[in-house]
Amino acid sequence: MNRDYLSSYLFPNSCIGCEQPVSKQDPYRNFCLHCYSLLECIDFSISRCVFCNERGGGICSKCQKSSHILGISSAVSYSNPLAQSLIRSIKYPPYLQKLAEPLGVLLAQRIVESFSTLPHSKNWAVVPVPLHKTRFRLRGFNQAELIARSLAIQLDIPIKTDIIKRLKSLKPQALAQSRSQRMKLQKSHIFAPASQISAPNILLVDDVITTGSTIKSCALALHSAGAKNIWAACVSH
Ligand SMILES: [Zn+2]
Ligand SMILES: [Zn+2]
């Protein structure tokens, strides 16, 4: 099916933030200018290390070594109310899966702006953070995978969903525990390699990154699967 036809079918000309009409020629396509400005896409950057909170932004050199993750890009701050409501609308009722596509586009724009060397098809793969199979069955889809698929199309990089698997499903109360308790979870090896990887460079994608314990566990599994260089990307941090 023609992609333009598909996107015009999925996204009639209205803003996904406020449902006001949006011109097809609008550079931000799925958002009106007002909502796009609310997403603070242009000037959002991570000011402290996502793992240890050290000043300096992204991932500090010490944590790069221990996590195998060389850098991180996030499109929007999670304190942004519009970003929160868009992501919640995908993960929880009404499960608006179609919102993953424009969020993937937004994240791709952010990556293009923030990475000094752009990832390109050769030697790269996009890997979404997997859901546990029980959670996948309940929800029917993995929101990180939907966002990663949209991102992969934008960056023209293949997506791989069979490299790592999730061994444990975190209960919602586990997510609400303190930072130190959540950091301990990273030691419990939530993810494991499922097959050997062919591309040495990985763009690991999640919808939201909070303490970084999930991506750290993913990165360890990816490293065991043969990944050499890992970068992380999320819609919101
Ligand atoms: Zn709007
Ligand atoms: Zn650090």
C-alpha cells in the first residue's frame, strides 16, 4: 500500500495533540505548531547522566563503560504533559497504537539533530526493548516496537526483534519503588540474548527511560549477543 495513502488514512489532517486541523504541508505533519512547540523538541537535552545523575548530560564515561551504552537521545522531557498523555494513550486504554508512528518520526528528528555521526543502514540495527510475553499477550502489542518501527523507517535501518528476550515482567508496584530499589532490579538480569546479532551497532529503543535500569539490562544482553556499540533512544526521559 502506498505509504502516503496509509498515513493520510491513519492521520486525517488533525493535530494529535489538540485535534485542530493541520495542513498537509505543515513541516510537523502530525502536530499543529502550537502543540509541536509544547513538545519542546528543539531544545530538550538530557542534562545529567541517566544512570548515576552526574552532571554533564547523557551518559557519563564511567557509566558508558559499565553499561556498554555510548550515548542516549530523548525527544521530550517526561515532565512535559503532552508527551505524558501521548505515551499513556498508547500504553493504556484507549491504546492508540497509531500515535507510535508520529512519536517515532519525532524521535528520528531528535536523533538527526543530536548524534554527531548519523546511523545508516550498513552495520546498524534498531532493537526495541522487548515486553515480557505475558504482558505482550495482555496488551496485544509492544509500544516500544511500534515506535522503533517508525524510527527505523525514518532512518532507513533494519529492525531486529529476536536478538534479546525479556525473562521477567516488572509488576507495576516495582516501577513505583524508590530509585535505589529500582536500580537493584538491573542486577536481576531481566533480559537475555536470544540470538547472535549480525550488525555491530545497535540503536536500542524504548518509549520512556526513567532510571535506565531496563536499558542497562538490555544492553548487557545485547553485548552478550555480539553488539559492539550501543546507543539508546527514547521518546521521553
Ligand atoms: Zn495541536
Ligand atoms: Zn553516570
